[in-house]
Amino acid sequence: MKFRRLIIATHRDIGYFFAGLTVLYAISGVAVNHIDDWNPNYVIRREVVEVGVLPFGEPAELGAEVLSRMGINENPRSVVRMHREELKVFLDQRTLTVTLPGGHVVDEHARRRFAFFEVNYLHLNHGKGFWTWFADAYAVGLLILACTGIFIITGKKGMGGRGRWLLIAGLAIPFVYLALVVW
Amino acid sequence: MRAPNEAKFRGGNDMKRFLILSFAVIATMAAPVNAGDSESYGDGVTLDEAVAIDVLLENPNDYVGRKVRVDGVITAVCKKRGCWMQVTDQESGNGVRIKVEDGVIVFPYTSMGREAQAEGIFEAIKLTPEQIEARTAAAHSHEEGATCDKDGPKSSSAGAGCDAPAVNEYVYMIRGTGAVIKG
């Protein structure tokens, strides 16, 4: 009886502690599962602008001319002539790809996708360091939640009946999938 | 004898203390190391001298299989996964792609235009006729990274997307082990 109380208390406290992170990881999990269909980290907006024929000149001069014609009052991070007919002007979270000498500009803005960037940053452990340790602790927490969760309910709805079959079904799905697709 | 409500209140204070202590520990452990204006990725940069990108591309056979470091401006980054970046020589516009294993190193999309030092093993990937055809098609549609990692992220051609710089049926890239991106 004492053992079951310990199991319930452990499950309850770890469950409360990691509930928030589980929700964040679940949101990120769905977001990155569909990475082929959308960009879960950035919202990228493209516009095409014509600034007119540009004169000959050094990349920095051409970049300044393009920015002036577009009314952008910002110092570029860098200006690179990728080849004879293409110039790239890099601004903060914005890239202008200029066709030379015609002045066809593809203006690409990138901004972090609100909330998703942050949850993906955590879920995919981009930060490393401290987060690696905390994420490991979370994994151990999940393991404890799974193991204690199995034994919370006794009787027909627990491992003695329904619970056992659900446990087997949940385990079977990944193994059947692996058998069909990988093995 | 202490009243039950008082005991509950004391328990609440203990939890508050625990929370404050936890946040203090996390803030201390997670605080970014002040490394000036540069950010290090993976193993960072260990080689003292960089090979000029132009020299690398003019004499690729001298460097294939060797660990090299290149310096330049970041002119493209994998939009969705941050699994590659292109480092370009600002003078000539010649660039080389730095491909890293998905998730191990993630280059921020917003780092475009910044100066970077990157190193890893220099590789030459011979393009198949299908890949050459795909590149020709993508050149018309301007679709960046259209076949990036088409054969899987761990395939030998991983990172040789449609827009990776190619010279005479070869895509030259660096299997990146680390990089330093300047602020």
C-alpha cells in the first residue's frame, strides 16, 4: 500500500513539474514533423521591386544606390557581388537580391515565427549546454511517468485487464511499423 | 500547536523558496558565455589559417579529404533546418557550402550577411545526369535548395542541393565540424 502511495505521489509531482514542457514539446513535435510542408522557425516574405537600371560601380556603391532607391535607411551588414549579374545586399533579417544592371530586386524578409521558433529551439536542443542536462532530466522524468503511470490503477481497468491490452497495443504499433518499413 | 492553515502557508513559502532557488540556478547555468561578438557552432574553428575559397575551388584535388578552414560572408543558409550555409569570398563571389549533420549544428537563417569562419572536411561530389538536369530546371525556377538532401540527410550527396555551387559537374562542399559567426 505504501509502495502504491509512493508511485502515485511520484507520478503526480513529476507530472505537475513537467506538464508545461510536455505541452511545449508536443506543439514543437507537430510543427517539425511537417517541416516539408512549412517553415516552423521563420516566416519568410518575398516581394519583387523594380528600381530601374543601375550604373556600373563597386558593390558597396551599388548597394547604397539600391537602398536609396528603395528608401531604406539602414547600413547593410554586407554587400556581395555573387556574379556579374547578381548583387546581394544583406540587412538585418532582410536580403535584397539585385539583378544587374536591370534593377530587378527580390526583397526577402525573414522573421522568427512567433512562439514556434522558441519551442523548436528548446525541443531540438539548439542551445546545447544547460538545456542538454535539463532535457535529459525531462527524458528521465517521462520514463518515471510512464513506469509509475502503468501501476496507478489496479483491477480490471489497470494491468489486470484493459490497461494491459492498451499497453500492448501502444507498444505493438511502433514494432509493426518498423517490421513493415525498416526490417 | 500549529494550526493546519499555518502549516499549509509555510509549505507554500517553502515552494516559493524552491522556485526562486531553481530559477537562480538555471539563470547561472544557462547564462551565455560572453565571447565578444562572435558565436561558436559545433567544435568552432581550430585551424589557424584559412584557405582562400578561390584557391580551394581552383585546385580542389589538392584539398579533397583534408580538413580546411574557409573565411567569408554567409550568403545563404538552409531555410528550414539550418543544416548548411554558404560561405562566399566577398571579392570574387565564389562560395563553398558548409554542410552539417541535421540537428547537430544549426546555422541561424538570420545570420546571412555576417562574416564567418568555418572548417571541416573538403569533399567533391560528382553530380549524376539526373542531378545536372534538376539543377538546370531549378536554375530557371530559382528554387533554392530544391533537391537538398533528396537521397536523405546522410547520403553521400547530402547538401548538394540545386543551388549548391558547382564546378565542372562537381559540387565542392565542406562537411562542417564547426564554425564561428561574427556579430
